[in-house]
Amino acid sequence: MLYKTPFMGQLIEMIRILKMLFARCLLSLTGLDKITWYIQMHLYFRENWVCIKLQKGSAGETNIILTLYRYNNTKYWKEKIYTKTREMNKELEHEKKRKKIKSRRKKKLSEAQHKENIENPS
């Protein structure tokens, strides 16, 4: 069919990526926090349906779920590939760890200076 040519395969892949990016932008522009909201797009690609679903949950998380369906419409693979809150939580945890390390260093330095002042009063 048309998918056998490399150009058509690249074109279909590009369309799939553009749809996902558009949906991601649309999701970030709408500030819906309390309502579960999603865009669902289907792309017929090499005898399989690829369903890309963006979902914004009640806790504010953003999920992109990629589901692949066989030609006879049975689901055989589903994977969550991106969660915005997880990424944000990782960044926050990293920042907290950095602050803890900084405060420990300051505390050790002040304790060392205090001991030095007690041992060697000027």
C-alpha cells in the first residue's frame, strides 16, 4: 500500500508527533484542575490503531497514554509514557535535597566556628 514507501511512513510519523504536541499545548493552555479532561486522537498506522490520549486528572496531573490496538480492535499494549506531576515532583525532591545538603554544610561550618571560638578565644 502507500505505507510501503519511506516518504509516507515518515509523513505519517510526523503527523502523529504533531498531533501529540498540539494536544499537549492545548491541554496546558486550558487550566482545568477539577475536571478530568482529555483529547483522544486515532491514527491508522501499519494496520494498527494508535490511540494517543492526553488526560488531566483531578489532582492536576497530566498523562499521555499511548494505546495500540490490533486491526481486529483488540487492545494489546498500553503504556503511560509521560506524567507531568511525576516530573515536577522529581524536580522538587531534587531541590529539597539540595537545600538540605546546603543547610547541613552551613550547620557544620557554624558548629566548627563555634568550637574554634570556644577553644581559642581572642
